[in-house]
Amino acid sequence: MRTRKALAVTVLAGLGLTGAAAGPAAASTDVLLPHPGPDGLLWVEEQIGDGGAASGGAWDGLPTTLTVACEGGGSVRVTMESQQEEVAAFSVDCPAGAVGTGSVTMDAGVVRRGSFSVAVDATNETIRWALTVTQPE
């Protein structure tokens, strides 16, 4: 069984996966995505406009799920890199007055052991978004 370690998260300005599921939800001023719990590798509670994050601690023996939620009118383009190789890309519609979500699950081995990054490119600098990366055991 893998030992979980505390992960350092670096928010990167100017950072947006394939086969994604998406759908609207009720608009909220609360947290767009809840904390992912013990399966979480990365949680960005909220950002506005372009952005992203980088982290370490991915394991290649488990499937990986990336989920993005957003609101504000427009869309976000999400890309994920593992060991400097793009492993997923998708877009999420970000309705005004509602929350849009998109998610992709990658098979074990797609995300390689170690560091990874997620970039979010917003069509509107007022779009509010959040993301999680999880590896359920």
C-alpha cells in the first residue's frame, strides 16, 4: 500500500483534458468543488481567470481523475501534463448563474509516478473555477 505524503502545491499563472464528462449544477458563492479527502493529490479551492497548479506524489499504479468546476459565462480549456507529457485535455462550459463541471478519469499508468501539472485557460478573466486531482485506492 502506498504511503501518502503531504504535497506542496504551487499555483502557476497562465496555466487548462479528452473524454470528459460535463454538466451544469446550481450556481453558488460557496466552494465550487469540495475538498477531495484522503484520495486527493491536488485541490485548488478557487481561482479566477487563467491559472493552474503543479504537484508531486502521483502514483502510476492507480487511475487518476481530474475534475474542474466553473461559473461566470464562457468556458475553460483544461490540460494536464505528467512528467512533461500531455496526458489529457478537455473544455468545460462555465455558464453565467450556474456551475459547469467536467471530469476525466485516466487508467492506471497514464499519469506517471511523480510530478504533474494542470493548466486552466479561461475565455473570460472573470470566470471562477476550482479543480481536484484524485487517485482513489
